[in-house]
Amino acid sequence: MLSDRINKLLDRIDFGKNIIDSHRPFPDVVLSRLRHNLTIEWTYNSNAIEGNTLTLKETLLVLEDGLTIGKKSLKEHLEAINHKKAIIFVEELASASHEITERNIKEIHSLILKEIDNDYAGRYRDIQVRISGSSYTPPDPLLVQELMERFAVTWLANQGKHPVIQAAMAHYELVSIHPFVDGNGRTARLLMNLILMKHGYFPAVILKNDRKKYYDTLEKGHHGKTDDFIFFVGRALERTINLYLEAIPYVKTSFLTLAEAARISPYSKDYLNILARRGSIPAFKLKRNWLVSKEALESYIRSHKK
């Protein structure tokens, strides 16, 4: 059974997604800018989590201008270039009509390691591996093929669960199997976002600055407690949703801040803040401000009149 905080987070995510969907199609210039920024940010953060030292600006220069950054290794340049190509491939898979397959996972991984380790690109490991900083030991390499076949049936099939839960658990299960010698984390994050995008959601970009929390919640999962990891992924997705909401001019003008809502309701700003955090009113956070629609506020007032 899901915790109350996860259910409320999923409600906020779906509320924000519905607002965004109601404003589709976006102007080409808005969609292009959002996609460009997400590709750079996703590539930078996913590689940085694994130790790549290219900065966000350097990642942009490599991907957009084809520049070579002094004192940075060829491997780091290839990691950036390969990750962008993997994102493009994932976007193509997300728009395709067929279901995600085990082969797709290998194809994603092959793009990640292309020209970095061609011997193992797209191939399951044949050696035992360890996860740095973790007490968890991945399964024996002889079991990987069978586990991945089972994974494809169990976690890539439609389980009838919320897409955020399905995506987070697919990520968790893939890194638990740890099917590749290298590139498991990047492949898992790409797979996670493929599942989200295939269900009409947006990429959840896990930030380099959240690296410790990311690994801590995964470690808890290895001890049977996956709620924190699901919540962590949901919060990363919520951040992306807020980026989309910020890009829609209508959102800023058609919703009330809590200060504005307090002026037309019997409630104080502080009390409305509590309602928003509890999920008692359908609100979403844009930068530092909670926003609520006038209709939702009036509905809450009517339902709570004595």
C-alpha cells in the first residue's frame, strides 16, 4: 500500500500534467526550447552522477558546437555525445506504437557505450560486479539473462500501476540486476524516462546535487523499502512539470498565489499553505509560490461551509 505522501505527490503530478495537456499543442519555439534545455540538463546530470567532470556549460558546447574541451578526456566527450544520441533514440521509442522490449534496453546501452567499450556495448556482463559504496551484491552473471527476460515480462509490461511507480520500479529493478559491466545507471535513467514519456509524462531529471539522496534511496530499496525511491523519482518529475508550467504564459495569469487566494477566501495564507502541502486543495508549486485555481478554491470553500 502506497504512503499518503506518495499518493499526494502523484495527485500533484497528474494535476500539473492535466494543466499542461490542456494547453497543447505548444508553440514550436516553446517546445523546441524546452526540449533543448532538458536534453542538455539530462545529459549533464546523468553523466555527472557517474563521475563525468564536464560542466553544464561544457556539455552544451560539446553537444551544440562540437567543441573539444581542454584537459577533458575523450571518454568524457563521448559520454556526452552518446547520451544525447540515446535520448533521441528514447524519444523515438516513446512515440512508437510497440511496447518496450528487452532488446530496446540493449540498444540504449549500446548507444551509451559506443566507442567507449565496444566489446561490452549492448551486451550483458559475463563477470561478477560490485556497486561502489553499496552493501548490495548484484546477482551472479550466469543468472543475468534469465533475470532480464523475467524483467522484460514483469516490469516492462503494463502493470496497471501509476506510470511514475512503474518507471521508478523499472529503474530500481534494472540496477538491482545490474546486467551490464558499465553504464547501468545511465541506462536505467533512460529506461525510466522512456516509460514516463510513453505514458505521456515528461523526463524526470535526477540532479547531480541529489546524487547522495539518489543512492541512499536506492540502497533502502535493496533492503526492501522502495517508497523513498518512488517518492524521489516523483519529485524529480514534478520539477520537470514545473519547468513546463513556467513556460506557459497562461498559467501565471490564470492561477492565484496563496496571498491572492487569501484575499478572496475566509482562510489565511498560512492556512492555505497547509492545505496545499497536505493536498487538500489541488495546488502546484511554481518556483517558490504555490498556485491554485479560483475554481478549485471556490469548490473547497463550498464543500467546507458549515
